[in-house]
Amino acid sequence: MLTELPSVVLSIAELDPSGQSGTISDVKTFAAHNCYGVAAVTTQVLAQSGAKPRLHPTASQWLKETLFSLFKEREIRAVKIGMVSGRAHVEAICEVLDAYRSIPLVVDPDLRGMDAPAGKETAGADVLRSLLIGRATVVTPNAMEAAALTGLPVQSPAEMRTAAAKLVELGARSAVVAGGVFEKPFDVYFDREISETLAGERFKVEAPYGPGSTFSSAIAANLALGRQPHDAVVMAKAYVTEALRKGYITLAGTVLLNHFYRTQQMPRIVETEPAASERSS
């Protein structure tokens, strides 16, 4: 029997063939939240061992036409933006979003694709700050990205809160700065009514990359389902934590997120670090 189409969520991000980040990871995350995922690829990524990944950007006109087509064909309930490659990409995306300003938008400011030859265009962080941040329902930088976007030092919990507040001052409805680089990981959420530190867990086996991308797409899925930004962030953090805890161990000794852990019966294979009191005993 045919059923009604679930909430549609759009990923505008890179194509990472590993499936750990970008559009593949996003669509898996949307599906795990009972949403229907669609995607527009901004950049094809080719990983290189020990070196920066090679990037092959999509033509900005093609990206714009893809987006207009998706919005015309589907009633999109939320959008997540990940890696973009240059100002032309951002301008193409904004041209489309101008017609759909009421749709919740999550901006995961991945600056890897914004490198440009010196003198050729404004620095990547400046482009995102001037064109995208003010449109965001939630913006989700890590500490390094938050520093680049705000021009502020982001090396402590207090500085994370200050940076999150600055992003809201720049126009974002809410911001969450991820502090995964600290010994005890945590995130700082801020909007004009709520300021909260969200505690996290450190796992013995780490994911080389991908949790941030999944976090932002889980926020987008929760927004599409009608949740407010703070609740969407809290629920997304819980989802990513469990996807890591019940993740897949690789031959390299790292973990891949298990996006569909909710539908599986499997043992927990990623253990958290023991508490300080346990380590000293």
C-alpha cells in the first residue's frame, strides 16, 4: 500500500565516496530519522593518504539548476549545507534560498572547499559569514571554524560561548560550537534565550571524521520534523553519540558511524574512556 511521503530534507554538500561525511552520510542520517533525503552535490572528494583531499567542484550553474529542480519537485522541509567550493557556489545557493526563506537551514561551515588562490576572491570564512550565517536556523562550527568565522580566539568553554553568541549576533537564529578537541568533549549551544553546555563522551576508538557532518544533518532532520532548534540540537547530539557507541570497527582501528543502529540488534563495540577515579584505581 502506498503511503504519504515523509518529510523531505535536502543536503547541499560534498560527495565523499567513503560515506563518512557529505551527501551520502546526510541521506543515511535523514533516513534514520524517518525523513526522505535528497541531495545536491557541490564537490567530489578524493581522499589522499597523508595529504589534503583532492576536490572537484560542481559547476555553480549546474548546482543552481539542480537545486531549483529539487525545490520544484519536492516539498522540502529543511536544508543542510556542508562543504561548498568558492563564492560562486554560495551565491548560487543563496539565489535559490531567496525564494524559500521560511525553510529551516542548518549551516555546517566546512571551510576545506573554500581555499582559493591568493588575491582571487575573498577568504572563505568571509564569504560564509557575509552570505550564509545570517540565513542559518542553526550554524554548527567546530572550534577552529568558529574562530575563523568570528575572528575571536576559541580555546576554552567561555570563548566557545562568546563565539556562539557572536554568530547569533551576525544573524544566525542559533549556534552550537563543537568542542571535540578538548580532553572532555562538549558543545556550547546559544540562542537569544538559551545558553547551554552539552556534555559529551570520549571514546577509546575515534572516528577520523564524519561525526560533525552527521550531527548537522541530524539537526536538519529534527527541524524538518517540527522541533525547535535547541531540542533539535539535543536530540541530534544523542543520536550521534549512539551512532558512535554502536559503530563499526575498521581494520585501521577507527570507527565508522552506524547510522541505522536504531533498527539493528548488535553489541556495543565502542567503549567510553574510564572515569578518572577508575583510571587511578
